[in-house]
Amino acid sequence: MKPTSPERSRKLTQKMFTIFYSLIQRLKFMCGIAGVIYRNPQDYQKLGADLLSLIRPLESRGFDSCGVGLFGNKIEPPLIKLF
């Protein structure tokens, strides 16, 4: 498989996001699973906003209508010292 440039990877990610978002908007009355995979670390900073825009249309379905799962490298909680 041929490696892609960061710009092409970003464009593909944006295109996939647009497709997922438009599907969720059209299928408001159906169950759905959406996923986001970022291949470029520079895109990680917008993860929260992108996930919220994917699940926002689902929030009117009731108390267990939507949720988010994040998977990746484990990050240790910061050490807090109180004086």
C-alpha cells in the first residue's frame, strides 16, 4: 500500500467525517455507529468537537441515546501535590 501525504490524509479524514455526519443527519430515526480515525497527530486537537457533532443528532433519543468511547495509548493521571 502506497503511503499518503499528510495533506491527502487530512483531506480523506475530512471527507469521511462529512460522509458520516450527513448519514447521521439523514438517518435520525435509525440506530447508528460512527467512528473517527485520525492518521495525522495535528488533527487530534479537534477530536472533541468532531465527536460532539457526530453524536449531537442522537441526543434526543433518550437517556441512553449516545455515548463516546476513546481508545488509544494509556495516559497516566497527573500527580497532584497539596501543600
